[in-house]
Amino acid sequence: MKIVLADTILTMDAANPVIRNGAVIFEDEIADITCDRQTIEAWKERALVIEGGRHSILMPGLINAHMHLEFSGNSTDLEYGSFIGWLHSMIEKRDALVGSLTKERVDEALEESLRSGTTAIGAISSYGFDLESLSAAKQRVVYFNEIIGSNPAALDAIFTAFESRVEKSGEYKSDRFMPAVAIHSPYSVHPLLLRKAISFAGAKRMPLSTHFMESAGERRWLDSASGAFKPFFEKYFNLSQPFSSARDFLAAFNDTRALFVHCSYVNAEELDEIGRMGSSIVHCPVSNRLLGGSLLQLEKLKNREIPYMVATDGLSSNITLNLFDELRSALLMHEGLNLPLLSRDLLRSVTNIAARALGINAGTIAEGYAADMLLFRLPGDVSDDLMLYLHAILHAPARIDKVFINGEAV
Ligand SMILES: [Zn+2]
């Protein structure tokens, strides 16, 4: 057994959110949380003791529900400012970007994310080039094998290749590595392929994720076959009409509790539908900003009780996989919202909400949860409980002092 002592424990457990001068007793799972001095002293006699020190804060490890590690080679290659400009640059540079990707680069990106406090990730894999790194990662991984394709003549071949990627990732299935399915988007996945992939994920009880309404171009293309996507689809796919409406696309996800990524241009009816399905939304504010998108309106989600989680997206549309950096950006970008309350929501989003959405038994410091935790020091005292969330986001160091996964310091 181990005991970790901290000035403050942010449990993310709504029943018992902040504990002062407390301790957590754990092995791979959390066995107890206490601030009773006698219990703490008794455990200190017979457990490995980890002292957080002055102004220390202990909280659940962060969960980054959406990243694309296969594009970790990008820094200045892609065009930012508009989604369609980015997409053109992506098509032009993708082969070079992915072709020059090394295992070392993926490992480095994973390491950056780990030392900045991310203990679990949802990784979107387009090719399987990240499998070697992710199957051996220290973090928990939900490995989303992505499917994309619209050419009716090639659908069978695309599905077969997808199935074999899923099967390959399935060889690494463990309590730390979960194979899953990602649908690329409503504009890039043929409805037949969409339905096949969704029922495949359902039969195998795999988590499901999809990009949805990321750009104004996507909205206009799906609604009226016009806008910035039109010349793009005419040029590359010889298509003058979308093959799916947003409504039909959404309907295919009924009862899947899928993760809908971005949703910056989602309308009220679609949000109602996402809420009704019990699905959640992944919010990547930096990526959306760099690709010229608008900011997801979090109030609209709150009104419908739709859970959301902040994520970094990949280095193809971000400069970092540090999730605390993303939270700091989110704090500054959502200017209309109450700062301390937003801070609490944001931290919940990347801990217990993300854990629930991905089916991971972590993200909360409470008995029975996996001991995935972060220990670091704030620069000073914070006496107000609500301000703790804000200062945890503002002052979390780029290198977290101690990161525990499954009870082990990594
Ligand atoms: Zn993405």
C-alpha cells in the first residue's frame, strides 16, 4: 500500500469535492481517502509514504479524449486560418508528413503529454502507424481506428482494410488498451460504410467517436451543397452533392453514446438529438481557432445537460499536447463565462466526464477508482475552494511533479 499526503485533494467527486490536509491510500486502485489524523498516522507506519509538501495539490490524472498522433511531425507545414485552406495543405502535405513520421517522434509526443499530466488518451488512428507506440504507452489508451471513404466502388475494400486494422489493434487489448472505432465525418464517410462501421462497433461493444460540424464549410456543404467545400469536392471527388445529410448522419448514431468531436457549427435540433442520445461532445478550442472555426457555445450544452470534454486534437492543429495548456486557452477564450465556475467545469471535463465517456474507471479520486493521479505544488495558499480549480489550471507546471497511473509513479 501507498499513502500520499497533500495540502489539498481535488477529488472531482461531486459528493466530496475538496479535501484539505488529507491523504489517499492506494495500490493499483484507491482504497481510502481520509483527513483523520489517527488513520493517517497508522497508515504512515505500514505504507510507502509520499509527501506532497507545502501547497501541494493532488487530483485525478487528465484524460485527453481526442488526439491524432500520426500527425505529430507537423509544426509549420500546414496552413492555418481557414478550414478549407488547412484541408488543402493537409492533402498536399499528408503523405510527406505521415511518411516521415518516426516512432521516436510519436514517443516524444506521448511523453510530452504524459509529463504534463495526461494519464489516458483517446487516440484517433488513421493508418495504424501509431500502434507500436500506443500499445506500449504508459498511459491508458482508447485506440480509435478511423474509417474514411466515399467511393462506392471501393467500399468493400475500405471496410476490409479497416477491419484488419481493428483486428490488429485488438491483439493488444488489455485493461490499459482498448480498441475502438472512429468515423471520420459526415462529408467523408459513405452512408453504407457508416452504417457498417457503427454496427461493427456495436457488436464488439467498442467506444465510438466522430468529427461533426467542425467548420462553416461542412455546414454549408451538408445543408445546401454550396460554400467552400463545393469546389473541393468537385476537384478531388467529382461530387456535386453531399451523400448524406447531417440529420441522416446523426440518426445512424442512435443509442451508441458516441463522442461527437468539435460541433462548432451544430444547430439546436442537432444538439437536442445529441442530448437525447446520451452522447457527449469533445471540445478542442485551440484547434478550432487555428482552423478558423467559431467557438463552441458551452452554455447551449449546459442547458441540455450534454457532457463535454476538452481535448487538444493533434499537432496537425495545435502546438502542444499539454492538456493544461488547452484548459488555459479555453479559460481565456470563453470570455463570457464565470471564471471560477468555468475552471471547475473544465477540470471535471478532462477527468471524470472524459473517463465516463471513454469507459475508463478513473478520473475521480474515490474508493474503487484506478489510482491515476497527479501531484504538484501551487506557488502559494488558496483558501477558497472554488478558486482552487482556477489556480490548478493557471499554475499546473509543464512537468507535473508526480504522475501515478494504476498506482505506479511513471
Ligand atoms: Zn480530430
